[in-house]
Amino acid sequence: MPTLPPRERFPSGVAERLVLAVLLLLGGTVFLRHLPGPSTPVPKDFGQYYVAGRLALDGNLSGLYPVELSRGLVESRFPGTVWTATADAAGLPETSYFIYPPWVAAAFAPVALLPAWAAHALTYTLNWIALALAFLLLPGLLPRHGRFAAAATFVLLVESPPFLEAVCSVQASLPLLLLVTLLAGDLSRGRDGRAGLWWALATGLKLFPVLFLFYALAHRRFRMVLAGLAFGAGIALVSIAVAGLEPNVRFVRLILDHIPYGATFQSNQSLTGFLLRLRAGVDANNWTILRIPPDVAWISRLLLLGTLGGTLLWIRRRGRGDEAWDTAIGFAMFVVWLFSTAPNAWLHHFVVLALPSAVAVGALLERASARPAAHDGARIVAWAAAWALIFAHVLFLRLATPEWRAAPWVILAGLPFLGAWTFYGLLAGLHGRVPAASADGAATGRPAP
């Protein structure tokens, strides 16, 4: 069972207080800059949560999925349905299609008691609280340098395209970041039962975290798997209790119908989206849902299975048992793989890259402190390059001409995807090469060259 050294304790000096003040000022500035008010248009992505919450309050969750998926993903209104009538009553001219289980709608019922703009502002604030909690927990994933690593990552994340897309649209990605951080922390300390809870909640919120199953099985964390299955069954029973069987069955069918389809829009930063945009005639600037061609589907499956096997093999072969740094780096590698190979991994999902980023910073600092003569210049450049690719997404949107949105230049629409895999390569190079941490958190021994 992995044992993480005790968390580092820093003296609360002037420098640390100054850094904390700067982080609070930066976070507060970004928070206030995007804080919605009564005149702020309610984004359609939040509109779906609000309407779902209203339907839960009305006891009418059978109206959650009003049309077939082929219409729901490309239309913003569904005339003649209870869904659109509820949206109109709330003053929402358009909403996204709700592709979440019914229990999520019930969870939004208390928020839907408020007017739409106030619910938007409240949920926006709750997302910031989820972000703050995640960053308070991030340092505990590392044996040393956790606070600095988290601070360096926070400064970049809160101005990055993934975060701004997530927070302004009030997406579920920030609660997902918190759940993944909780999962990592409990796994690192051998609390497999609680880890199973976070895994079940993350999977219930966004289906693709179910693939953490492979990570758990590869590390023989069978208690986590059993606990996750038990909690997952409980969540399913709650969903059936609040909505009845038919809406839940319809949700499952929608998910199965959703699998063969992909989006070419630039916000789809998944492996499948990347491959789709490489095909001639795809405009990454237009919201397009299409059935994934067989050749792309097979290439995607082969790459997914190959990279999954390669990731787990690398983690197992290069890892030094339950060494704390290797545990953190291996989990971070798997997170990058998972969130960039999901069939539709949207740009806002990439807020979870905060975890791999912080782990990489901590590992680089540990190597530097243990081996001052070691030169990690290339790895530092790789960390900076990963963030540069993520931020370059803005440049693509603002500067790209129509010619640059056609093959082969459309590859530039996947810059955040390439940034995620730069993080992956950096972490793979660090795995097994960071000095082992002793029981008091100090580095011992020498890493492999």
C-alpha cells in the first residue's frame, strides 16, 4: 500500500504571505472580472443545468431528454416540448442538450429555486470554491515543493483558455478537477474506500472517468474498485428513485447513441477530435456533429488501446514500488491519457491538467534540490512549452484565416491537445528519475540519469 511522507510544513514567513496575497489578488481579480450579474446573458451550457433543475422541482424529469440525439446536439430549442416551455418560462432563449444522468438534474434543484441570473452567479461562485479546494489539496499530493508547484500552476491556469471556458460557462469540469484531486490524494494514502466514492461520483458526472478502472486494476487496488462499484450502484439507485426508471434508461440509450458521433469543433480537444480535423474539408470553426468515419474510428481505438497499455506498462516498469514521487507522477500520466483520449474531451476538461502541471513542477524542483549539478533545462522548457501550446489556442481563434482552418493547418486547432501530450512526455521522462522521498519528505539517493 503506498505511503506518502508527511506533508511539508513551511514557516509562515513574509515571502510566503506575500505570495499568498498575490495569488488571492490574482484569483479575486479574475473572479470579479467574470462574475455574472442580472444583465449578463445566461450561457446555454448553464441553461441546461438550470432547466433540468426546474424540471426536478416540478417533478417532471421525464422531460429531460426531449428529442433524439441527432437533433439535440445541433439545435438549441425544441419547440413543443416541456423542456423548451420550461426554458421559456425562465427567460432562457436557448440551452444546450442535457447529456447527464437524472440525479444531476435533481442536484441542481436547489439552485433552480433562484432566478436564472442569480443561479448562474451562485453556481459560478461554487465552481470557484471547487477550484480553491482542489488547489488547497494539490500540495498534499507531493512529498515536497507542493505549495510552490500549486502556486506556479494556479497563476497560469486561471488565465488559460480551458479555465476561462469552464468557469464562464459554469461547466462541470471544475468539480471534476476537485474529484480527481480527492481521488489522487486518497489513493496515495491507501484510503481505497474513499477513493472509490470519488471515482463513482466522477464517473456519474462525466462517464469517461470510468476508465480509472484500468489504473486501479493495474495497481491491484481492488478495494477501490469494489467500493466504486458499490457507490456507483447507490448513485444509480438514487437516480432511479428521483426520476423513475424510464428517464434513466433513456439516458443510457442516449449515451450509447452518442458513442459513434464526434465533434469537429475546435473545443473538442480529444484524440478523436484531433483525427477528425485532419481530414480534408473539416472546418474547425463550425460546430459540427458527424458520425465518425470507420477509418478514424479504428485508428482512434487502436491508439487508445495502445497508449493505455503503454501508459500502464511504463508506470509499472519504471516505478519503484510505492515510492511517493513515482505514485504521483504515474497518476498524473494516467490523468493526461484519460482526459485527452476520451471521445469528446472538451477544452474545458483540460482544467484537470493543473494536477499533472503541479506534479511536474514539484518533481523538477526535487531533482534540482537533490542534484544541483543535474541539468533539467530541456524538461523545464517542456513544461513551459506545454502551457504555451495551451495558451496558443487563443491565437489560433483570433488570427487563423479560413485557409488555416483547412487540412493540414487545421492541426493547429488541436494545440491544447498537443500541450497535454507534452505534459505526458515530460512526466514519462521524470518517472523513476526523481530522488526517492524519505519518511520525513527529504530526498534520498540519486535518481537515474
